[in-house]
Amino acid sequence: MEPLTMSGGYSGLQSRIQSHNEKALYVHCHAHCLNLVLVESAKIKSALFESLHTFLARSPKRHAAFVKLQQTMYPGQRVCELKRLSDTRWAGREDALRSLKKVPFCSGKASSEHG
């Protein structure tokens, strides 16, 4: 059931139970609240990542600058490519986010190594 269906003041499960017992208390599940917060924060992070991927992927010039920047900052190291987020597979989304962590100046490694 949706949260509103559960807690609805007029026709939700809460009101139906209270119509049978007025002393019944409705306690919203905190795990559900936490899940909603985590899902929403993941959407924000995903949207930011998707914007970055789109910004680089839609312009060969920007993509080349991204590659050149990595080669200049980290000569001899493998160039990291950002992967597109999967719309259907959470494992694919994890792989894409891990690819961002591999880019040194995106993960904060650049500031400590090249201060």
C-alpha cells in the first residue's frame, strides 16, 4: 500500500482501524521514510552524473578535452571513460558511478596529489 493509502485521514487504513478502535495509534514505518530519502538522494546524484555524461558525450570537442586533461595530469595512466547510467539495471548504474570514481580529478585524488 502507498503511504497515503495507509495514513489517509478519511479512507486510509489508519481511519478504518480507528473506526473500530479509537485508541489505535498509527505509527509510520521509519524504514520506509529512510528508503524514500535514499531513493530521492540517489535520483539527485544520478541526475548530476547523467548531466556530466551528456555534457561530455554530446560534444567531441569536450570529450577530447576531457581525455587530454587526464593524459596531461596523469601521463602514462589509462584514460577513464564515463559510462552511461542504465535505466533498467541497478548493477549497471553502480558500474557507471564507479567509473566516475576512477577519474582522479572527479574523485578528489587530484587535489591531494597535485596541490
